[in-house]
Amino acid sequence: MQMMIYLMNISFMMLLVLVNILIAVAFLTLFERKILGYFHYRKGPNKVGFIGILQPFSDALKLMSKEFFYPLKSNFYFYLMSPMLMFLLILSLWLIYPFITNSSNMNFNFMFFLCMLSMGVYGLMISGWSSNNSFSMIGALRSIAQSISYEVTLSISMLIILMMINNINLNYLTMYQKYLMLFMMFSPPASMLFISMLAEINRTPFDLTEGESELVSGFNVEYSNSKFVLIFLAEYASIIFMMFIFTMMFLSMNIKLMFYLTILFLVFLIIWIRITLPRIRYDNLMYFCWFYMLPTILILFIMYMIYMKYPLEMFFMN
């Protein structure tokens, strides 16, 4: 009986988180369009409901009610499955959410995070290949190369912090920031992590995955209606999740109202970057990762590991 109550408690909390994420994604799209409108000195969505507040639901109904069709020579089951896989993997990441009762506290949730993040590549690969379209295949290849490249710097940046606290449980990070945010001490790896996250979630200036000018929307060119909705939800849910992880690692004194306001500010920063910066060229994207980001983060990793072995006090002894 006690086990049944325990499982029901976990299920209810996870359902609550997932419903909140779906609502947050819906209003994130409205938030982004409003911000883009004000920066461009024009009106954003303002017709559906009070000041456009119901616009996300209108867009969702429009997309879900569109006619279902698929390319004639596509690999149908893989074509249908890949958007579901992408969405499922992003929602699975939220299993590491630090619940107040610790009902689903994983001791190795950093490893779970890396596994789910790296598996996201399969959704891109299957959707690009199964569409049987040259543009979607080229888009998928570019997306896979970009995602795998920046996963390396993202993982090492996070590993530096977790090595310094000597634990790979992300939930302990808030405990170590009771009096001082880790961003104050680890601003170089934090900056590298933020850039890597921008590349992982395919946001400007690294939105080469959906380069409209050369790929006609990339790997998802053959997707519409409900399948496109799942890809869209996966992309925006990953934005919220990455900012949640970044806040938890560097900017969280405790998980209260200020924590969620910080996430909102970081999401605004991502939209601001989208407005400000142009899309970079693909070869520059790869050069930036392998010739600048990777050597820099490896040097930082060695420096912090030396500091762990020989703290600064040792250099000032005698």
C-alpha cells in the first residue's frame, strides 16, 4: 500500500510538471513574438483574446486541424515516429527536476541528462532520412554534426562544476550556492556553457539546423500539422530546460520565485540574441567549436583540476 502511494505521488508530480511545461511552451511562443514585435517597432499578436493572450491556443488548433499528408516515398513508420521520439526525449529530461519531496531524486542525474541529450540526435537523423528528401537529409547531417560537436564543450563545462563540488548529482548545486552564486567563481566555464547551450537548442547565431535561406527549414521540411507541432514543442521545451539547468548550476541561491524569474530573464536574453546577431556561416560554426571552444574549455578544465589538487593557499605558504 505504501509503495502504491509512493508511485502515485511520483506519477502525479511528473504529470504536473509536464502539463506546466506544455503551458509554458505555449506562452513562450507568445512571449517571443511579442518581444520581437516591440524590438522591430511593430505590433505583435494582439487580436486573439485580450492583447493576444489566446494566440498560442489558436495556433495550436490551426496546426492540429490541418490535413494529414506524407511524402509518397517516405519510410512511413520512421517518418511518423521521429517527432514523437524528439518530444519524448525532451520531456524525459524533466525527470531530473528537483522535487521538494525528493520523490524521484536520482543520484546520477547528470549522467541521465547527458544520455537523454545525446539521444536527441537520433530524432534529427531519423526525421531527415525517413522523409526521403535531399534538403531534409542535408539539414539532418548539418544538425547532427552541430549537435555532436557542441555536446563535447557542454559536457566538459558542466563537468568542471560537478568536479569542484565532488558530486554528479545536479540537485546538490543549490546547496552549494546558499551564500554565493557559482557564477561569481566560474564565469569562464559558465560563458562557455551558455554558448554551447545556444548551439544545442539551435538558436541564433547557431540556428544552422533550420537555415531557411539555404535549406528551406532543414530536417523538418516535409513535416506539417501535428508532427510539426511535436517538433516545435520539443525545440521550445529544450530552451526552457537548458535555461533551467543553467540557472540551477550558476544562478540559484534557492528554488523559489527568484529562480523562475531568472529563467525568464535568460529566455528573454536568448530572444534578444536572436534579434541582435546574424546567423553565422556553417564552416565558421565548426571552426569555432573545434579550434576555439574546445581548446579553451580543456585549458579551463586542467586549471580547475590543478586548483582542486593544489589550492591557492599552498602557493602562499612560507
